Amino acid sequence: MKYWFMMAFLVCSMFNQFSAQQKQDPWNESQLMDPALLAARITENKTKNVVIISVGPEAIIKGSVDIGPTHDPENLEKLRNYLKNIPKGKEVVIYCGCCPFVKCPNIRPAFKLLQEMGFKNARLLNLPKNIKVDWLDKDYPTND
């Protein structure tokens, strides 16, 4: 009996942790962009209708705009000001890559801001490990 109680407790605990993580992430699966897709679009010069924004320590991806780490309120305001003149229907891709998604202090405030401002095509570049592993090590296009 104690075994089943403990098992049920563990399952519930894991579910609660999963649910808590899901509530923290303002994006859904369809809003994640695969790095290979963005890299191909950059290489093929098909980013005319895409705004690529670094919300981390450095703009590494070719053609991206450097806003700075958006855990800093000044940089979050800088992002807000930058986005004011961008049409709400334009595809906006943000990325950080400073650390794994689960620990990143920059992507959640930036993505929430995109949603609050009404961007319908907001995307988060799917860099689950970091910019080095998920972009640089694959020789995807960078700012020189």
C-alpha cells in the first residue's frame, strides 16, 4: 500500500513540475523555429519579411539586431521601442542562446513582450542547449 501511495505521489509531483514549467513558457510548440530552417532562409536570402532579434549577450546570427539581455529592464524597454515600428503581422524571431532554455533569463520576458504588443507571427529560435551547440557548431550563418 505504501508503495502505491509513494508512486502516486511521485507521479503527481512530476506532473506538477511539468505543469509549472509549461505555465512559465509563453510560447507553444508551433512558435518554436528550427535553427536549420532559419539558417536555410538566411543562406537563400529569404529573410526579407523576417526580423531576427538577439535578446541575449550578442547578435551572432547573420542579419540579427542586437538588443541585449532582456532580463535587464532597460534592454526590455529597448526591445519595446525597436518593435514599435514593426508591423504586427511581420514574422519576428527572437533568440538568446546564452544557456539552456530552462535556465535562460532572457527569452521569456522578450517573448511575453512580443505577445503583449500583438505580434501574430512571433517565433522563438529553438536553441535548447546554447548558441554554440545549436548554431555555431553547425556552421550556420553568423555576423562577421
